Amino acid sequence: MSKVSLGQSASISKRFSEAEVNAFAELSLDFNPVHLDADYAAKTPFGKQIVHGMLVSSLFSGLLGKHLPGEGTIYLGQDLKFKKPIFINQEVTATVEIINIRNDKPIITLSTLCVNDQGETVIEGEAVVMFAG
């Protein structure tokens, strides 16, 4: 596994549109009105519609499969903690960082972090992947 090293990281930023949130609701069957209904969401503690946490955390999958470790990566597990919401059209940046590389198997552990456009942590966790590269 010479292509990866401890401390190596990759990031990606995105804004999720209302259309993307609606499409995710259809795919996931999560029709919670806090995501889909502006009037309903306005009456919640969030004050407006929020993006599904699992949609935001799916950025990790893209990072792991395309950037770090890259092609051929197989997701083995993911722990997530949802700290704050992401609102529709709010920029979020997802980052993964290698924190452990096993010597006996091609298994890598990465910290996973999403921050909003104000630098606040919205999601944190760890991913475990098998790296075929």
C-alpha cells in the first residue's frame, strides 16, 4: 500500500439543492417533512428545511472511492455523529484523513468530517475501508 500514508487527506465541497434533497427522499424513502416542507420546517427548532444527514454523509463515499484511497476502495464500515444541520443550498465541506493503516491486511481507517460554511462541525466519524490499490 505504498500509495497511501498516515495523515494523507482529501476534501470536497458541495451545496445540496432542494431538487437533490427531493431526489434523495425518493431514493431513500425518507419523506420527513423537515426536509421537504418549508412551512413544516419553519415550525421546527431548525427554522427551515434541512438536508438529510445521510445525503450529506454520502460525500464520504465519493471521496473514498475517487480520491482517497481511490478506485477499488470497498467500504467496510462507517460511524457517524450528526452535530448540526446543513440547510438547503448551504455549502458543506467533507474531509477524510487516514489515521490508521493495517500492516497485515489492506485495511485503512480514516477520520471523516463535514463542516459548514461557518467552519462548524456538522458530521464527524470514522470510516474503515479495504484498499485494493
